[in-house]
Amino acid sequence: MKVIYNPRYNMGLMGLEKFHPFDGKKFQRAWALLEKELGSDLTSFHVDVDRPLSDDELLSVHTSQHLQMMQQPSELAKAFEVREVALLPYAMINLGFLTPMRWAGRGSIIAARQALQHGFAVNLGGGFHHAKPERAEGFCLFSDIALIVAELRSDGTLTNDQRVAYIDLDAHLGNGVAHCFVSDSRLFHFDMFNESIYPTSDKVAIERVDCPIPVPIGCEGSQYLELLRSQLPRFLDSVTQTKDVGLVIYNAGTDVIAGDDLGLMSLTERDVLERDQFVYQETRQRHLPTVMLLSGGYTEASHRLIANSVAWMCKAA
């Protein structure tokens, strides 16, 4: 078990974060709680991040036009869903948001490599599951999920015939991931999502998901966990039955918690912990190397939910 984190993940710029409910400092807040809970033991689990993602790495899954659009404040304002961003110089946006995301995206790749060595690894960031090859959206500028797969395949760490199992338990459909792998049948996509919120109009994504589990607005923990416990083992068993699964990528959004205005679901803190424990146990008992990414979470409780799950995993390792 390894925890990947660097303080450069943390985002913020001149108070603009107040225009969007995303907590750009939740990474350092989760880290601080882990330090308090685990003490000096955290050192043995921690792996640092060496650098941010380069343009060449991003071009392995994104178009050159996409990278050019990421340098335009007007386009970034659309992706961040904060119109005030369009009024800022690119250099400021790059410092406050883009560079931290590049650090977190690089952390996702490192976490995947650590998962292959140690069985399970958590990146305290990443999970940018709405970004498409040609466009950023939904506060996701690029797809670290697709970057993980591209890099591990390019150097032979994952062979061309090995499958990847992608489990998305963020409240929102992982539409960007579906678009990145729309023609790649080697990635198997399991997604539980609120069927009534963004991005419900993305029919291409919905059709690409191998195992879609839509849930209603206000879905409570009992219903959610019952579905997860019945469907996820079937999915994993079906994917692993005939071919080797080289990696599981788990997108563990905390926007399923009650009170999250973007997720609009009703899980409790205990439900979220049980969810993460179940995924951990199901992948570990099948000996599937698994990397966990944080994805969305838009309440004050988000960093605490993350720390609860990661601390439990460290103690269980």
C-alpha cells in the first residue's frame, strides 16, 4: 500500500475558488488528517511526485488543439465553469490551477506504477474523468486515467492484450474516460452514477460504458451499497474470467455524500467508508493491482472522507 502526494497538488488563485464549490486545498487537508491519524507510520507509505506532466505526455492521449485551447482563458473558464477565469491572464491561471493539475496527473501515473509493485496505491489527487481527447470539461483539463494506460502500455508494463478494469464511483458519469476509450475494447468500464445530473446528454459515453449502474437523485447508502455489492463482483469476475487484468483504476469521488450540491446523493460518511472498503477488499482478494484516484467532492467533509478511507487502507495493508 502506497500513498502518493505532493503539496504542489493544491490549487487556488486570488479567491476565485469561492465561485466554484471544489475545495482546491482538500489534498493538503486530507494529508494533514493522515499525519494526525498515522503519525510517523505515514512515512513508510508515502511516495513523492518528481515533476508535473509534460506536453509530450499529454499529447499521448490529447490532441494538439486541446493543448492550445488550455492556454486560452476563455476556454478554461468553460472547463472550470467559472466565467471570471476568462478575465485573468493565462500565466496566473497556469500557476493557480493548471500546474497543480499537472502535478496531480503525474502523481496518478506514479500511483499506478506503485500499485503494480505493491498491490494497492492511492493518489491524493487526480481522477479527472470528464476530460475528452479533444476538450476539457467538468473541471477536468486532461484525462490522467487515459494517461496511465497510455504510458504503461507504451513501455510494456501493460501488455497490449492485458485488460484494464475501470471502476467509477464518482456521482457523475465518467464520460471523458468513455470517450478516450470509445474504440478500445481492452478497457472495461463500470460506472455507478446519478442518472439525473451532468453529463446525462452524453449518449456516446453512456453507450460505451460496459456496466452502467444509474441511481436516482437522493440515492441513500443502503440502496447504493446493495447495488455495489451485487454488481461489482459480477463485473470483476466477468472481466477476469477469460483474460488477464493488468490493472484496476478506481475513481473514488466523494461527491456521493449527503449535502453535496453537485452530486445530489445521500450517502453518509460511514457509507462512503464502506464503499471504499468493499472495493479494496474485492480487488485485493482477486490479487488485482489497483490504483485509487480521488475525483470529485464538493463539501467541507470531502477531505475527511478521503482521510478516513486511506487511513483504513494503510492499517489494513
